[in-house]
Amino acid sequence: MSQQTPGFEQQQRQLRPLPKREVTIPYMANMAEEFLVGLTWTLFGVVESNELAVRGRAGRVDVFGHVPSLLFYPLIANRLFGINAADRVAAERLSGTTSTQYEINFREASKNAD
């Protein structure tokens, strides 16, 4: 039987619709995780809430995390040159936190992919 991080299913239901919305801006897609083979990260901005979101995928595990953008101006919707340095640092921290939070799930998915 697989172990899952507490709150896993609820978090999935809440965040899964984000990338399908028209109000997201993709910044980076399918970046390989250096510490776990088979884990990739996608980073995008959520326009309506001015948040950054990350999506981690490994096998059948597909999880999300999100944090408010560190910038109040310009809003994500109005940034001409994509993600800025402060938000990139925030997104890297978020992916690290999300990776740690769902490490059990990612490792199991990676192991099952072998």
C-alpha cells in the first residue's frame, strides 16, 4: 500500500485545475529535478491571484504548490519580460518545499517507474 503525505488528496483537488485555466502564464516547463530521476517541475504564474505555482510530476504523482508573488507591482499579468529574479528565488524555494512535502510520493513513483 502506498503512503501519502497528509492532505495530499485535498491539495490535489484544489490546485489541479490551475494549469488548465486561461489565466496562467507558463514560465518554465518540465525542468528535470537533479536529485530524483523522473521528477520534473513546471513553473507558472496565476494571474487572478498574483501567485506563483509549481507542478511536480513523477510517474503518476502530479502535485502542486503555490505562494504569493513577492512583487506587488507590476502584477504577474502586466510583466513584459516574464518572471523576475525575486519570484524565481521564491519559486525555487517553493519547489524545494513541495519536493520535501511530497518526497514519499515522488520516491515511490520513481521507484515504480523502474
